[in-house]
Amino acid sequence: MPQTLTLPGTTDKRLAALLTLLSENATIVISGARIAREIGVSRSTVWRWVEELRKLGVYVKGQRSTGYFLEKVPDLLTPDLLRKRLRGSLFGKRAFHFFKTDSTNRVAMELGFAGEPEGAVVMAEEQTAGRGRAGRMWHSEKGTGLYVSILLRPRLAPAQASLLTMLAGISAQAAVQGLTGLVPELKWPNDLLLNGKKLGGILTEMHAEPSAVRFVVVGIGINTNQQRFPGELGFVATSLRKESGRITFRLELLVRLLTQFESDYSRFLNEGARFVVERFEKVSDFAKGRRVRVDTGAESYMGVTAGLSPEGLLLVSRENGLLTTVIAGDVTEVR
Ligand code: BTN
């Protein structure tokens, strides 16, 4: 049952409560006795957890005799703070937080199979096997990027699930723009780019029957505060920090993203595919008039993007004059 479901590795609720208490009172010294009382543990447990938080990279100042405080609010995706900010919304009910997990998509799929209701949010500070599109890895350095998956149970046919990828891209673009002023380019079907480099991506996975979706997991990764990327990634990836020179508070980005997604999602369910297709065409410069190479695995061809089909598939006008619908494959801009 969802209520009793325990996931190995999730952040202990009382540890999260300690973090929230310290965050909400940042710069104020709180005595160990008060913390113990408010969280409902012994003073020695408080001391042990403070040590635990320090090991996880949260800089808690103070000591047993004086009390504890945070010099500044840490940029952690604490579930309590998220729930408070999203109270009353679809994503403000159940949040699962990990300091480290393999993949938030993997965890959210597990929740889906276990009967968890729609709206669950899975967040991680670090992923050891972050999943990207086409079996690629998603580089998920600790504490610098946004790594989040949401569980949905829409009444859709399996073929429509990819519209949720595009929808999440639309919402992510709006969230980034609202918070930073930067406008990432939306590249069909799942990329967010800044200055031609990858800022973020979306990976949708689902469990479905032939005619209906049982549940969908939409996984979103946004490179936020990375200052550099290892090896080859340095040439193709970027972050909000690299582009703006400023630090972005990930919780703020997540709150905007989920708020925006909830409203876009409800319009999609009410208005149908047309809402997603029209909005995507409007906010994606890439969808029309770009010279591209399409690699489907079976073939490779050149053409110019020509908008989306009513189902949300990319149309490419080929050099041989044919208009082709891209069902799957890599689409690369050729300048
Ligand atoms: C892509 O290849 O562009 C998609 C990347 C999706 C990455 C995110 S990070 C959070 C979620 N968990 C995963 O394992 N992957 C997605």
C-alpha cells in the first residue's frame, strides 16, 4: 500500500525535519534540546544527525553545548519545503528525497508498480546511474543539477505518452525563463539547449497495456549550478550557472517547474494533443525552418524542419522533396 511503502535509501523523515528546522531558522542558533523536542528524538540523536548532515556536505555550525545553526540556507531539495511550497497542488502531496540513488526514474517506476497515486515526486541530490535517452547516461553530479521524476496516471493511449515529454519541455523552458531570464531552445522531442549546448533533457518511461497507459514517469534533468563538466561533456553540455554566471536555487526552479507543469498538464488533459502541439510549435524555434540531419538507425537523411504532425511528431521536408514524419531517431541541426 502506498502509505506503508518504504523505499530503501530515502532520506530519513526525521533527518529531513532537522534540515527543514535548521533551514527555516538559518543563522539563528537553536539549542539541541529544542531540536530534540520539535523532532521527537533524544539530544544525542540530534548530535548524531548533525554529524550525518555534515558528512553529506551540509555545513551545520555550532556544537552540542551551544546549539546549532546554518550560516545560510543550503540548496537542498528537502521534501518538507517542497510540500509546503506546493501545498494543495498535485505535486504537493508525496515527495521522496534521496541524497544518492541510481536513478529517480527507476525509483518512480518502482513506486508506479507499487500503486503509488499520481503526483508523487522523486528527487535526488546525486544519481549514480542517471538514465538518458537512447540508453545514454545522464551525468548527475552531487548537489549541482536538478534530478527529478514525477509519477502520472493519465487516461491516454500509449502513443500519446510522448506528448508528456514535450509538455515537460515546454514547462521547463517557462520555469527557467521565469526564474533566470534565460530562454532555452526546445529541440524536439526532449532537449533544452542554451547556446547550442545541452542544458537539460526529459526521459519519459511508462507501463502500459496495448490500449491504455497504466502509469507514466516523466524524468527531468536540468544542469543548474555546474561550473564544469568532465571530459567530452564539456563541449556539449552547459548549465544555468555557466550561461548566467549566477547560482540558481534548485528548490525554486523545481517549484516553478512543477507549478507550471501542473497547469500545462491539466490543459493537455482537457484540450487534447492540440494544446501541446500548438504550444510546442510556438515556443520551439527548432520546430520550423532548421536544416537538420535525421538518423533513424535504419537510414540517415538531410532536410528542413517543417512543424509537427497533429500527433506531435516532427515533420521534415527532405532534400528529395518528400515530407517525412520522424517517429524516432536523432535529429541534429546542421549549420
Ligand atoms: C536526455 O537524454 O536528454 C534525458 C535525460 C533525463 C535525465 C533525468 S535526471 C532525472 C531523471 N532520472 C533519470 O534517471 N533520468 C531523468
